[in-house]
Amino acid sequence: MPDATGLELIGQELGSAVLDTVFFRERATLVIEPDSVRDVLAHLRGEGYAFMASLHGVDYYPEEPRLGVVYELLDMARVDRISVKLRVHSQAPEVDSAMPDRPGDRGWPTAVHQEREVYDMFGVVFRGHPDLRRILMPEDYEGYPQRRDFPLGGEPVTFTYNDPKRPPATA
Amino acid sequence: MSPVEHETSAQSEKLSEYRRREQSITLSEVDRPGGPPDAAGDGEPGETRQELLTLNFGPHHPATHGVLRLLVTLQGEVVRDIKPIIGYVHTGIEKTAEDKSYWKVIPVIERMDYLAYYFNAMAFCGAVETLVEVEVPKRAQYLRVINLELNRIASHLFWLATSALDLGAISMFWYCLRERELIVDLFEMSSGQRMHTRYFQVGGVIEDVPRGYAEKLRSFLKLMPGRVDQYRALLNGNEIVLARLRGTGRLDAESLLALGVTGPLLRAAGNPWDLRKAQPYCSYGDFDFRIPIGTVGDNYDRLVVRLAEMDESVKIIGQALEGLPEGPYMTSDRKVALPPRHELATSMEALIHHFKLVTEGFRVPPGEAYYPVESPRGELGCWVRSDGSAKPARVHMRDPSFVNLQAFSQMAEGGYIADMIATLAMLDPILGGIDR
């Protein structure tokens, strides 16, 4: 982990892209401006954090900006981890994809499934993702099930009598 | 009214796009035989033309290790394109976890990667312990290590059994399950359950090991290295296995890292990254063991690395058993751990704590934590967000199978379809973990 001072230094290098730095339970998190995600990730790769360990989606309902995306970066040489967090408004949940977007760009190919999962579960749209479709839920599913206001077990079981795609029964 | 009229045009457009993708069998043509499918042909009349076949593979197919579905485009016998389609066993465990108090989440979390249940519980408990800042006693850590490594052997045994089956060797299946049976017997002895044991708790383990456990474990540890040698002899002396594994499904370490692949797959390509060594958690720093690595990163290396890992796990368990410290197996923090049974009869406070823990559960300070562990398939990380209540606000599992599957098309494209089966077997995807 970068310690609290190291985190501040990284935050200062990135300037206005960083909204906040959080050092919690020995764990460093950069809270960043959503639009600068590609620049921040590229900068951190230059610092040695070249492995994207994970990508999480999160919903801070009822706060706004509500939807969060967390990138877990890892520096395998120094065995050092840093989290990058951004939050987008639920009205326009859009953020740039971390996938390579032009030939020669290294990008983060590991994000392909994980960004699809965040899109599937939270409805965050990743601009520039080559194949942004639902991944775990059926393709024609409506709603984003991991959002906090999506009820648990709130999905009625479809029978012939309540299937919206069937014509109503006539007596 | 026809069903189509109920849908908006945007929806039906989206759906038809999906149906187009789903179309099980499509035929298209390539101009030059042997060339890539998208190569622009010169279109000379009389040139031989070759058809591309898109084949739907799975989800119900014994070689897909669960319900994985692959859309495979073939040029003759050669695989040109693979599109994995997942989600068939998505059960919404992460959503379910948000409606349960922390200690009740453990049983559902264990059912994600159903061959590595101890690892799921370890990642989750580790993340919650980080948030609560509870100290896990040394004895509990050693007991955890014993069970984690036993689970690693059991998982690798099941992988070896089913992989050998995919390659046509049925006797390996019986041998491996014979040894796995001994391990689940040990699990049953310590926790009462053979699978999904709920043995790990936040703050320690639920119970100390019973009398006779150490002897039984010792006899298993004595037996296991010889058995691994037998597997080696069986497989390394088998021309067919060697011919099918050597040089197939090769992918170098750099591409694997870009795709986020960890675990035995990465180590088979020569990168000795192992969280047990790199970021020792749960007292792994106390034990003397080595990290087996491969050389070229083909299917054979993956086999060899996992076999060697079983030997190393046996070593770790032996050291943990002999060095098992005395002391409590559960934290004494009564706000997190249930009080011992005998205290309930004499102490009012113990009774209150017991009641609070069982009904409401313990509250976790607000915050976020990511806790990675080295599962049999790679980095298994649990990300937990707490909002201060007794239920987690978000549980996300970074499942290694989910991430590793991304590398599958790169490994198998350009090879024969039979090699694709071998590569999938050596990838070791667990669909329960992928779909969660």
C-alpha cells in the first residue's frame, strides 16, 4: 500500500483530476473525476500499477452521484495496491471504458467482462467498450438488479396468465 | 395482438440483434483455404472455397464443466473464433448477501465457487475483519490454513479428475475422487459438513478440531504425496495425454497479465505470482513452501504446476498441524463472536450478546474493504462496503474463473477443436464462481 503520505503525493501529481484521497484501514483510495479515468489509470500504470486486479460496481443510493465504479490496481513488483474510485450521476451514468480504444493502445483488456458486469448490474455505460451487452442477466432483461432500490425478490414469476408478451385471455 | 406489437421498436431491434448473435449455426465462406476467415479473397473463378461453421457448444455439454456456452466458429477442424456466453447459473448471490446480516452471508458466499468454498469464506471474512478491525487468534489462523490447503488439494483433485475425463482417461476420475473423499471426510470431522462447511467465521473458526482429527489428517498427509506421484506416473507415461497437452493452448505471461489472469495459469507461463508469498495473509508467512512455475505456458505446464501445488499444499498442512499453537480458536471480542455455550447459563451479559448476535448480527463500521486471497484458480478478492448497519451494503466477489475465462479465446483460437476441449479443461473454470 502507498502510505497516507504516498497517496497524497500521487494525488498532487494528478492535480484537479483527484477529488479526494481516502486512506482507510491501511488501504489507499483515489476518488477521481469520472471524465479523467483513462488519464488517471494511464498515469498510475506509469507509476508501476500495471495490473488491474478487479473492477467493482457499487450503488450509493440514496446519495448522488449515486453509482460508483472502483478499479483495484496492483503493482506486482513492489506488491502495492491502490484503488481508484469514481462516481457518476444516475441520470447520466456514463464513463469512459478502460478497454484499449485504438491500435497500439495497451489499455486494460481485462476490463471487458468486468465492465460488462457493472453495466449489467448497475447500468453504468462504458463509452468505447467494444461489446457492451448484458453478461449475467438475460439480454432482454429490464432493470439493473444490483441497484439498491431494486427490490430483492421483486421480480414476479412469469406464468401464462401474467406474461406481458402473451395476449390477454378472453373469456 | 401479436407478441411483437407489445414491444417497442428499440427493444425488438435489440432482441433481434441478440438473436442474430445467438443463431446456432450459420454458414459463411472463406475464399482461400487455410487463410483467416476475414481474409479478402482475390475472387478468382475456380478457386476452392471453404465454409465456416459456427457451432453452438453447450451449455449442456459434459466438457464445459458446468453450464458454459461457447459460440465456436470453425474452419474445418480449426477454431477461428470463440464467444463465451455465461450467466446460466446466475443466482444473484451478491444481491442476496445484501439482505442478510454479516454472519449469515457466509453460507451463501461459499456457494459461489462451489469447489473452493473455504476460499470464498476466507475472502469475505477477511474483508469484514478488516472493516471491524478484529484480531484473529493464531490458532484460528493455522486452522484456517489447514482447511484452505486441504480445500486447494480437493479442488485440484476434482479439476484433475474431470480434466482427465475430458481427455478420455476415466480411471484418473476414480483415483482422484477416492482421495478427495478422504478430504471431505476431514471436513466433515471438523465442521460437520462435507461441502459448504461454514467453518470460517468472522473472527476465527466456529469450532476447534475434534479429538482424533490430527491423527486422521496425519495419515492423509502421509498418503497424499505418494498418490500425487502415481498420478504423475499415470499421466506422464501416457503418450496420448502428452500429445494432447504439449504445445497446445499456449499463451505468454504478458498477454495473461493484460487479461488479468492469475493463479496456476499465470504461474504455468513462468510468472511466480502467488499471493500467499507476495502478500502473506492468515499467517502464510510462517510456512516454508515453494511456488511451482512452468516454462512455456502450454496445457502441459498447467497440469504440472497444479500437480506440484498439491505437493506444496501437503507440506504447508504438515507444518501448520505440527506448529498448531494452543489458545483460542475464536476472537474474544463478544461484539463479533458468539459467547461460549457454558457462559450462557451463568452470565447475563453473555446471554444479551448471544441474543443480539443471533437476532440482529453485529454492526460493521462504515467503509469499504477489498481482501484478496490466492484461491486454487487465482486471485479471489472480496469487496465489501458497509454502511454502518448489520447487513453489507455491497458484496462483490472478484472471481478468478470469471476473469480467467477472458483469456480462453486467445488460448484456443488457431488450434484444433479437440485442443480447445483440452484447453478448457486446463483453464479450470467453475461456472458457479463465474455466474455467482
